[in-house]
Amino acid sequence: MWKNYLLTAWRNMKKYRFYTFINIIGLALGIASCIVIALFIQDELSYDRYIAKADRIYRILWKTNWNEGQLYTPNILAPTFRREMLEVETAVRLHPPFGGASIVAVSGRAPGASDDRRFLEKGFYLADSTIFDVFSIPLIAGEAKSALNRPFTVVLTESTAKKYFGLENPIGKSITINNRWEYQITGIVRDMPKNSHFHADFFGSLTSHVSYWGEFYKNRHELWGESNFFTYILLREGANLESVKNRVPSMMKRQNDSRVHTSSFVFEPLPDIHLHSPRSIEGEYKGDIFYVYIFSCMAVLVFVIACFNYMNLTTARAIRRSREVGVRKSIGATFQHLATQFYIESALVTTAAFLIALFVIELLLPFATSLLGKELSLRLLMNPIGLGSLAVAWILTVILAGSYPALFLSAIKPTEVLVTARKARGGAAFIRRVLVVAQFAVTVFLLIAAFVVRNQLDFISTYNMGFAKKHTLILPIGDRTTIQNLGTLKAEFAQITGVKSMSAVTEPPGNVSGGYSFTTPTKPNQEFVMTAISTDEAFTRLLEIKMLAGTTLPVRNEQDSTVSYFVMNAAGVRSIGWTIEEALQKEINLNGRKGRIVGVMDDIHIGSLHSTIEPLILFSEPRKNLNELLVKIDGANVAASISAMKTVWNRVVPHRPFDVRFLDDDIDALYRSEQRMGTLFTVATGMALVVACLGLLGLVAFAAEARAKEIGVRKVLGATPQSIVMLLAKDFLRLVAIAFVIAAPVSWYAAHRWLESFAYRTGINVWLFALAGALTALVAFVTVALQAYQAASVNPVETLRSE
């Protein structure tokens, strides 16, 4: 019996080779698109879930009366939770690598030696010794309990150890940080997986903090005013987070610092940080659950389009198959027999499509990995869940793609089709039209969405952020030796052709996170908080920031440290309640820095366009807290300018490797999620359009075949090939028009909701909808015209011979 089913299915597939080819290729392309999107979604959902205790770990955001959830928390927070919350098993503080990068070198080797190994490392974190308990990080060498319990000890990741020491055993050896501090290596850990919300290559002992930052931080290892740490807590098994939240107010009231009595905290579950955190700046790529939902819908839509192709072509052949059904039923075939036959045909087509899809994915994955910035691989599916998902997808495809022939055609009565085929033909034609409309409605929706996303990304790239970001280089300078030589470095850079100006800063726009509290005598009962940048007098000129009143920061030297000077942006002035004129010469105290406001500048965006402009203060502290050097070049010969700067750098500060990046690249990185979304939309839309046109090609071929005699008669009566093309095309173009009418309002609503996530956004232009409709109609017409013209070119003698 089963052999007969398979043999019959194979004969039908061979008999209709053209339709079988279109079905298999259409399904294969749709399935391949779905699997690639599914791999992307699986990677996004997997962040931090590899950690054994992930369901009990929470990151704490500090919420005060001036912010909704600050990522950087006080250094006293973790010890306080450990001591006062019975539900907390342990906690850990992480001090992120401020200043962009640290110089790491193997101790005992002179700079420039042939075996010198020194690199700029962006993954040097200071951490409590409890880091291994909270994150379940396994040590492959060393002891977790003692690895970080002494000052100036460090644990390296496996790849970092090989990078610096090769096959040598690094335990007991030392590395030098920023040409100043020597850390002894006490352990080696596995590399952090890529699906982690942060990545460290070094874990230095947090007890090094006091010595690391100097005398100012002596006896300041537990203060509410020292807010430069990420804080994570690990709850005990069975502990209730709500009980912890309820006890926070009473815990805060017992603290000695009056500023924290109004504080509260946001507890972020570790697995939710990557996709659900409200923080727009994480220091690394951050996803968004909203995009996961969108990509999931895209995968489903492309999959449905592919299945519609199969159903469309099946309905197109319904007349022939209905007669076959009638004959087989008249000689005793039952509904179950016929349904099984059609499902087996669907299973064979689906199996072939899956195999081709897997082959296509293997070819496309390197391209997808480069395009999406993720290491995607079919190996991610080689597990029970992945294989089970593929099996479920195969079953769903068989059922969905084979549902019409298996259920509808198998139920036809022999008398309906052996006497006349009118009923079957009418029903099949209606279903075919519905499926074509649905297929192209989905395609139009994806096309409009892709245009809207691309339009917003273009808007972002050209939006005036209030400063000139073009041709601005960023060089990390965050170590004492480089800062001491900064004057010489700037003087020699100034002699290079193409270098226009320079300015040293704590953090450049696009990567500013420092929050400072301040008070002013005019409002003695209020404490304000603003983002602040420590810089110099050249900052506003270099970035071409417009001054609204007063002057820029004055030139200062190291001896001029008794009085501070400030420049505030217009948003900051408004937040206090001053006018621009009133703000000038106002006295303020910025975290102990007493001085006056000497200028008010125009508003600039220091973050992404998802958020509104923040209040901002510029202040200067000669040779203090400077981590980056901004260099403006004229752009005439960028490569030559950078090469000359590298030569000067290696001569003036040979201890520090030369590293440079562009400011506009930093700004673009803020929209990495949107860029990936735009890429996926473009690819998925293109794939959906190809699959839809494949189905349309098959339908036109069938229509031309069914109307072959009519076309022959028309040609004998004088019809031209062009008129026959229009005869066949107009019905399909009418269906495309109906699809556009259905898809346009749905697309407008979805685009409007997505654009609302941006504080600054472009409008939804009508021309995007018109372009999507015109492009879809054009592609559909070309597809129809090519097949129709071929049919119209057939000699009528061949089609009318039997008449």
C-alpha cells in the first residue's frame, strides 16, 4: 500500500516537473529564510541563560529622584545587600573598564623589545572575589576562593592567557597595567560565551581599587557617593524577590547618608538584561525584545508565503486532480486513501525542500554571519530542542502545504467532476485568488516596512546632532604617562598636515555615562543631576557646537585649580528653571568643584535618538579624568594623516599601542539593533518577493496552458502578443492591487508604532507606500509578461490542430 502511495506520488511529481520544481524551490527559499531568522532569534534569546544560577541573579539599577534607573551604582550597595538581606546569598561588584582601554603588558619586558607583548585591552574589569560564585565561572587553573582576595591579583581568560604567554603556564607570573601597576596572575577561566551581556578578558581584584585610584579613595571602599560599579545579587534558592523589594525602604532608612533615603532600586533578572533592559547604553551590543517579536512575525510570514505557493499551484491543478479523484473514488478509493496520497506528495515535496534549504543555508551562513554580526551555525540546531523544532516545522509544512488537496479535493464527489468540472473549477479559482492576494499582501507589508526602516536609518545618519562628527578621530589616552606627555603629543600632532584641532575628554559624544550631582546657592534646597564631561577649551570649537551665550571654557593650567568653570547646555538651563541670560555667572557646586557658569551652548545629542536631549555640563580639570583625545582632521588624505600621527605617537608615548577609531562610527554603533533589523527586513522582503513571483510564474504558466485554445483563436483573429500579455496580466495585477489596499493600512499602523520608539524620527511618507506598491506591481507584471509572452508566441496551428 505505502509503496503504491510513494510510486503514485513520484509519477505525479515527474508528470508536472515544472510545477514540482517551483513548489520545491519556493518552499526551500522560504524554509531557508525562516531557519536563518530562527537562528538569529535563538541567539538573541540565549543571552546569559548558560549561567547555572541565572534565574536567581539580578542586576541592580539605582533609581533616585533625578533618574529612572542608573546603571552605575554605589560601591557600598553590594556589601549592604549581603549584610542586611537574608534572602541574598551573595553579591558582586564589577568596576567596568573606564577610559576605553587599558595597556596590558607582560612584566619584566622593556617596551620595544623583540618579545614585547603589550596590547590595548577593553575587557579589564575589577571584581569582587564572589564573581565566581555569582556567575558560576569555572576556573581551569587556580582556586576560586583565593584568586581575587588580595590586592593586585588577576584572573585571565583562556584565550587571553594564550595571547600573552602562549603554551607557558602563566600562574604566578605578572602583567603590568597602564605602565604602572603590576598584577599577579592567580587563575585562568574559560572564555565568556558570546551570548553574554558583558565580556571580560581580565578579572582584577577589586581590593586593588584604593591603590589603583590613589590617595583620594583611601577608606572610601564603601560609600554611597562612589557610584562607578555594576552590582549583581544572587538570591538564595526559594527566596522571594518581592520580599527583598519590600525590605529595601527600611534598609535605606538605616543608612547614614541622607541623600539615599529617597532612593529605590530596579531589579533586572539576568536573562532579561540583553533584551528587556531600559538602558540604551550597555557598553556592548544590546538587543531589543520588540525586534525579536518582529523577526518572529517575519519568519512566520515568509513561511506562510512559501506554503501559499504550494497551495496556489495545487488549486491551479485542481481540475485535473479532481477528475483523478473522481475516477479513483468510482473504483473504490476512500477519503482516507486519497488524503493519505496527497499528504505523502506534500511530504515528498517538503522533504526535498528542507534538504535544499539546509544546503542553501550552509552556503549563505557566512554571508549572514557577516551581515548580522553574529556567528550563526546549523550546529545550534544539533540538540534535542533544535532537532525537535525542525521536526515540528517539517510536520507543519506538510500539513499546511498539503491541506487543500488532502482535505478539499479528497472530499469531492465523483458525480461533480465526471459529469462536469464546473464546481471544482469555480471553487479552485476562488481559493487561488484568495491565496494570491494574501501572498502579495504579506509581501507588500514587508516591503513597506523595509522602506520605513531604511528611511529612519537614513534620517538618523543625516540628522543634525548639534555637533560636527565627520572626520573626528578618537585616540585612547587613559594612563598617567600618556597624560603627562599630552602637551608634547598635541604640539607635534599640530604640525601634521591635515590636523585641524584637538581636545581631550573623559568620554566622547555617543558614549557618555558619567552622572554628576550639583547644587546652586540660588536653589539651596534642591539637588540636581546632570551628565558631565571633563574637557578643555577646544571642545566646543572642535565639534562646532554653537554657543548661545557667554564663552567657551577658558584655557587652564595645572596650577589653576582653585576655581572651576562650567559650560551648560540649554536643556540643562531649562531643567533648573533659569533663562539663558540668568544662567551666566551663576555659582554651582559640581561634586565638590565650586565655580561659575561662563557659557551656555546649544543642545547636542550625546546618546541615541531614542532618547530626548539630556542636560549636560562641560568642565575642565587639567590632566585629570581624561581618557580620550579627539582629533579633527580635514579629510583630504585620511590615511596619510593617521600614518603621520602613528609615527609621532610611537615616538612620544612608545609604551602605549596606537589605537584610533572614528567618532561617527561610535555614533553609528548606537543603532546596531536598528541596522540589523533593516538588513533582515531587506533580505526577508527580497526573499518573500522572489517566492511570491515563483508562485505567480507557475500560476501564469497554468493559466496560459488552460487557455491555450482561446489564445490560438485570438491570434487567428489578429490579436498581437502584447494584447494577449495584457489579457493574462490584468487579472493578476488586479489581485496585486487588492493586496496593496489590504496591506497599506496595516503597514502604516506597524510603522507608526515602531517609529514611536524614537524621540526624533522621520515621518511616514506617502511616497514610500506608492513606491512599494509600484515595485510590487512592476515585478508581478514582468513575471506575468515573460510567461504570457512565451504562451502568446506559440503558433496557433499547434493549439488548434485538433479543432
